[in-house]
Amino acid sequence: MRAIVLGVVAAVMLAGCEKPVEEMGYAEMQALAKEIEQRCTDLGLKPGTPQHQECRYVEAQKEIYTRRANKIRRQEFGEAMQQASQNYQQSIAIQQSRQINCTHRPAVGWGSATTTCY
């Protein structure tokens, strides 16, 4: 069970593994700027035009927002998984410490024996 949970956590964390813009270094910012520039060019906008400039601005804002939102979601997911793990551990501890009482009634004649546990 624990291995499955850890696998799911790792997969989700790696799926949204981009760094927020505020945490990027110079080289990373330059690479992102080129990527955004290319997105706008791929849309058919000519570099140097007001439309291309507007596209770059909108794409940059979208990138900043998306990366921030993804970081928050990853943090919230991590917190939820930590809480779920604690709840699961508490549940197991309660089950292991719970006393189980059983009563047994032996068979009489051809009847059947019964055992009841609670």
C-alpha cells in the first residue's frame, strides 16, 4: 500500500515539475523568453509588431500565473498526502490496539459450532 501511495505521489509531483518564474536563474529566464517568443511566432505574428509584443506579454503573464498555481497545487497535494498518511497510521494503530473478544459455542449433537468475535 505504501509503495503505491509513494508511486502516485512521485508521478504527480514530476508531472508538474516546472519551477516558478520567481525561482528561475538568468539562463532559465532566457530560455523561457525564447520559448514564449517562439509561441507567438508560431501563431503567425510577425516579430516587432504590436500584436507580437502583446502576445509575448500575455503569454508571459499566463506562464507566471500557471507556474504559481501549479506550485500551490503541489504544496496542497503534499500536505493532503501527509495528512492522509497520518490518518492511515492512526487508523492502523487503533486497530492494532483494539481488544478482540470472541465467544465460542460448541456443537451440540449434529448442530454446528459458532464463534462470534467483536
